[in-house]
Amino acid sequence: MEITEILRRGIITEKTVKLQEQNQYTFEVAKTATKVDIRRAVETLFKVNVTHVNTMRMPGKPRSIRRRGAAPRPVEAREWKKAIVTLKEGQTIDAMKA
């Protein structure tokens, strides 16, 4: 699996900005990516040392598709996976700074 396929995008919210103060960065990753794959991708892409990788699957939320002249149809949104990566003390990822 390619690095660009493993790391989809960085996630920047209020909570993740607070985590950046503790050297933790959050990424959306491929559902099939393992912790080892994520560690290697972050280390090669950003040239940093990773100490911990925590992953979690985020469930899809129920949605409704509404069309003119038809009843609303429920649709399940896609589930996705996110990873919280902890870096070695003193290292940062400048691209993720908000």
C-alpha cells in the first residue's frame, strides 16, 4: 500500500489542536491500514520519530436523501478510520500546525 493511500488527510479540530500541544497528531487513514503501516508512512513522509499509534474506527452516521416527489430514503454514511500519532519529544509536524 502506498503512503498516499495510507494517510488520507490530517484532521484539524479544536480537540486535535489541543492534542498537538502534547505532540499528538490526528490523521484520517485507510480502513485496511495497520498501526505499523501508519507509523512507517508518518516517519517517511514527515521525517519524524513516532512513539505511539492509536487507531479507532469511526461509525457512519445515518443520513436521509430527500428528492422532490419521492419519500425520504435512509442511507448509511461510510465508516472511516482515524489514527492519533504520538511523536518523540521535541519533534513537530509543521504542516499540521493550525
